[in-house]
Amino acid sequence: MKLYYAPGTCAVACWIALEWAGAEFEVIRADYASETFRRVNPLAMVPALDIGGPRVMTQSDAILTYIADMHPDAQLGADDDVQGRFEFAETMAFLTGDFHPAFWPFFTPQRYTTNHTPQALDDVRAAAHARIDRVMQHLDRLIGQGSHVYRERRTAADAYAFVMTRWTGKLTKTWKDYPGVARFYARMEQDPTVRDVLRRST
């Protein structure tokens, strides 16, 4: 099994989850511009997980759920009840559909305007802050008084949220400004597996 990743991306969350699960896998740093990687994933995006099938697996939330399903003893997925499965799916959908896209205008402002002057790009980045703050507030509410994203236990959602939460370090309002997120972040930073993956994935 091969995981294609790039430093600082959501693919690092998949790496963390694979380590938590005790899976046997190889990591390969992707070169987005290379024809070799485009043959692996025509979207030229990470993560991509090659399990030897007809095509690689893509999309962070799908891969993380797959890891949890394939390694049930690690208990990285939803609790086995209807409400629990919904809450986990809802959390993963929030991280994929709301949390992650909130950062896109900040990191790639040229996608959101036809005016590529420095001032116009700065305006797009500035507009992203309110959206990022909104999703960070929601993540803070999900964590509540605990230190996990889902039902106060470690799941793949923790790895996913943590990797993206780190991106706020580039903003004026960071993860430190949200009490629940700050508690969650501090716990994740102390996880030996997380620390090892962050060191190796740079």
C-alpha cells in the first residue's frame, strides 16, 4: 500500500491515521507537476492511496473512513449506532465541505478573481478570514469541553482536523484563540505518532 502525500496537506492526516491503525504502508512524496504522478492521480492532488486496485483511492474523508473501516480494532471510525454513524459522517462532511474550502481563497486567491493585481489578491485573502473564523468557531463547538472532535475519543477526524487547524498559524487569529481547539491542538501535539509523522513529512 502506497500513500502519496505533500507536506502540510490533508494527506498527512491519512499518514497519521494509517500509523494509528498499525497499517503496513509506504509513503511517497508527490510531485504535482510530474507526469508520473499524473498517471497515479489525473487530478494531480493528494492524498492518493494505492492499494493495488484498478485506480488509486482519492479524497481525504473517503480514505480516512476506509482506513477506519479496514482497521476496526483501532477504533478510528464511528460508533456502531445510527446516531453515531451520522455524527461521524456529518463531522467528516463538515471538515471536507466547509472547513477545508474556507482556506482556499487564502492560499490560492488567484482562483477567485480575474484581477490578479497584488491588491486584488490581498483583498481575496482578507475576505477569507471571516469564513475561516466561522468554521473554526464551529470546530470549537464540536470539541466543546473535551479534547477530541468526535464523541471524546480518538478517531480519524482528529487527524483530519488537526492538520488543517495548523494552517491558521499563518493567520492573525490562530488556533490559540479558540479554547476548545487550543486544548485539542495541545493534546495532538503531544501524541508521539503525530509528532513523528510531522517530523518525517516535512
